Amino acid sequence: MSILIYADSSNGSLTKNAFEAANYGAQLAEATGTDVFAIVTGSSSDLEVLGNYGVSKVLHASDASLDNFDPQKIAYVVAEAAREINADTIIFSHDYTGKAVAPRLAAKLDAGLVTGAIALPNGNLVKKAVFSGKAFAEIEISTSTKIISVLPNSVDKIETGGAAEVSSFSVDIPSTGVTVKEVKKASSELSLTEADIVVSAGRGLKGPENWGMIEELGGVLGAALACSRPVADIGWRPHHEHVGQTGIAIRPNLYIAAGISGAIQHLAGVNGSKVIVVINTDSEAPFFKAADYGIVGDAFEVVPKMIEAIKKLKSA
Amino acid sequence: MKILVCISKAPDTTAKIAFTDSDTKFDENGVQFVVNPYDEWFALVRGLELKEANGGTVTVINVGGADNDPIIRKALAIGADDAVRIEAETIDALYVAKQIANYAKDQAYDMILSGKETIDYNGSQVGGMIAELIDAPYISLASKLDMSGSVATIEREIEGGVEVVEVNTPFVLSASKGMAEARIPNMRGIMAARSKPLNVIPASEASNSTSIKGFTLPPIKSGCKYVDADNVEELINLLHKEAKAI
């Protein structure tokens, strides 16, 4: 029995989430005394780096057809790899790729799947966040093959140093239905779901013309920008910045919110943040109950002062 | 176009989350239930728009008991033509997917749409499972769907952007924000919903592979540390030295 980790790559390189999933699998292998492998699909390089996250054996299915993302193909290859190494546990990141592939694999293998795990499993029990982060559930997997997708930024990574041994994994890949025509990336902007720091603002800013200071604060912190739903709905900010129950859920190390009251639906999108800072003129704003640090004050005065203080800190 | 939209019942977004039976069951006391927003606002509405543009039918499918009927009627009021409810307990996502796949596989749907995840269990699984069970392509987290004949052009969310893909019918898709705008049923829709077909069919033989053993609530946050608005530098100092966040 062994553990197989699907390590995702983008533009030829392993992703941040791939390293998290790899280390999760490596920690589990260490705890259970089992063998651990990673499987990488497509034409990616520098796979030995997975060794630094505790995975010393990497199977590389480098067929170019796998660069055209189709979860049906990837699930097929992962199932073949799992069979090859006798894997009873398969790990994914609960990210865009994992959400597409893991469910297909679970149905294919009739295997129990828990998505968005926030901790290492306890035997057959896997803990995940439910009700949009308002509670946790312990899920028992009853099948002998288990699939777990790990919620990004939830389990601390342990780097071990060392390089992995990469071997080629060849498999006859069936033709499947999805063809990728184009990839559109806002390459200049830091991706909201990958950013360590996020700066966010809402109706308290009174108008779209006032966002300059938010953009500047984001700039000095190297942060991605987010916003509350109302300001996205009325067009002050682009829809892709909307974080919340019906927008994007993020889990940055630091979330700074200015002029957002903190309605339940907004909290559902950001309650996974490690540190939350709230700036609001209303001392009764519900967001303060979820905050780690708060300033009751006018964002138009506070944010510029934050920018100055951060610039001073960074130049010291 | 023959479109199937999977809808799930979910607690309303403002519901208080509490548990009973020694924290093994969600406490439904006083909770208002709605159609899972991603299913309703994005999957169902896009399905209706495609039907309105191209002709055809939109069927909604739900797995559950009779207390799901009110939310099924809401989907009919918004514009679905008919509904199917599979009388079964929603034990887990794979079980639900098997129920839907067993029904759908003989029905020749051009597309099966669902929301990207439910707001209660946040699984993001059923769509992908159905696709595998019926051997169809799957596009998850789609924010745009356009049809030209039997060819779908879909925008799928990826890290920092979108991927534009093409696939032929039949396919399965999970819908994300951007796919469509929510519709409010009008009086005529609500009246018509009463007489639209809602067929209840028995569950098929299927197994589950997971079960929920218990729930816990998050630890109560230790409380907000307030910094004076005149002392913003102190906040930055705390974030740097104490929180080590910057």
C-alpha cells in the first residue's frame, strides 16, 4: 500500500499548491510508515524539487497531449499510476485542477473522496471545513482506496531538503473530449487565490474614484486586491475581486479590509485568512468580531497613514 | 436542446449554524432553505437562457425527500419546464452522483449543469462524479458557456485567469460566478410552477463511500486587538513584530 500525490504544474513548473499537496502526502507517509510517490502530467521540468517536500520518487507522464488540460485524461493517468504503485491513498490540492480531477477519479475507482481537508487524516477520518467555513466536519472514508484533496494554505509545510528521483511513466492515453483553445491570464496581476496578502475594500469607500489608496496599499505590500459583493455588483470594482460566499473564497496569511461591514456572506469568503485587519468608522461593524486587529476610524485617513508606515518599515 | 440542471437544497446564507444529536446532525430548527445559490443563479439561469435562445427543455433534478419540493417548485417558478426528484437520502456526494447518473444515462441530455459547490458542504464533487459515471467530458468552475450547434465554447477559471475550451455535447459542467445573473420568479412563473410536472422516482441501488461522523464549531477568536486611529504606525508594528504578517 502506498500514497500517490498528484503534483500539478502550470506553464511547465510545479505550482505552490503542488508542493503543499506533496508535503501533506509526505507527512502522512511518514506518520503511517508507507511509501510515497508523486505523479506529474505534461511537459514540466525541475521535478526533483519535490524531494525537498519529502517525496523522493516522482513518476512523470510527459506525453504532450496532457498539456491540453482535460480532467478525464488526467484521472485516467492517475488511476494507472495508482494501480502501478499499489496506492491506497491519493492526494490532490483542492484547487482548480483538483476540483476537476479528484471527483472523476473518485467515481472511476469507486473511492471515498474528501475535498478541502484541513489536517492530516486520523486513520479513516478526515477533517474539512463546512458551511462555508463556519464549522468543521469529520468525514469517515469507508472504502479501502481513499482520495483526499487538501485545502490550500491549511497544513504547514515542512521542507526536508533533498532531490527526488524522477522516472518516466508511460501510459496509452485515450482521446477525450475537451480541447483547450486559449489561456487568458492577467499576468501582471497577482492571483487572488495565491496571494499571501490581500487588501480589500467596500462601500465605505463611497465611490470607485477613491480606490487609488487601496491600489497603493496593495502595491506597497505586494498584495492582491479584493472587494465586497456590493461594490462588484454596482461596477465599482471588477467581478473577479469579489470575495464572499458567492464569490471567491480566499485563505491568505493577511487580509486587510477597509470600509467593509463584514456581513456573514463576506466572512464566508475570508474566514480562512490567518490574520484579519478591519478598518471601519462604525465600532459596531460585525467584522470586528472576526478581526484580529482593528481600527475604528476613517479609511480615508487611516489607509494613507498605513501606506506611509509600511514604506518606512520596508526602507528601514 | 435537452438540458438537465442539478439542484441541491441548502440553508439560506444567513442561517445560524448549529448541531444536534451530540453534534452529529445539522440543526434544521428555524432554518430557511433555498436552492443552492450556485445551482440557481448560475447553472439554472444559464440553462434557461440557452433554452430561450435555441429551443428545447430544461429539467431540474434533485435527490432528497418531499421536504425538498418547495425549493424544486422555486426552480420551476424561475422557468424550468419540469422536475425530477429521486427519493433518496443524500448520504454523500458519490451516492448522489450515482443516483443522478443512473437516471440521466438513458435520457440523452445535451448537457448536465450544476453549481460549482453547495454552500453547506462545499464539496465541489457531484458534477465531476456524474461526468465520469456517464463517460462524458467535464468542465468545472465555468464562468461562461456559449453554444453554437452542438459545440460548446466554455471559459473555465484557473489560477489568475481563464482557460477557453471547446467541447461537443454531451458534457457536464459546474457553474461559477459570471455564468449568468440571478432571476427573480414573477407571479406568472410562480403560478405556472404549481402545475409543472414534478416526478418522484425511486432511488436506484447504489453505495456511498463516506459518512459524516460529527461536527465541531471553530474556536472563538480571542478578540480583536484595537489600535487607535491616531496610532496607525502601531498597527504596522504589530503586524510586523507580533503577527509576522508583513
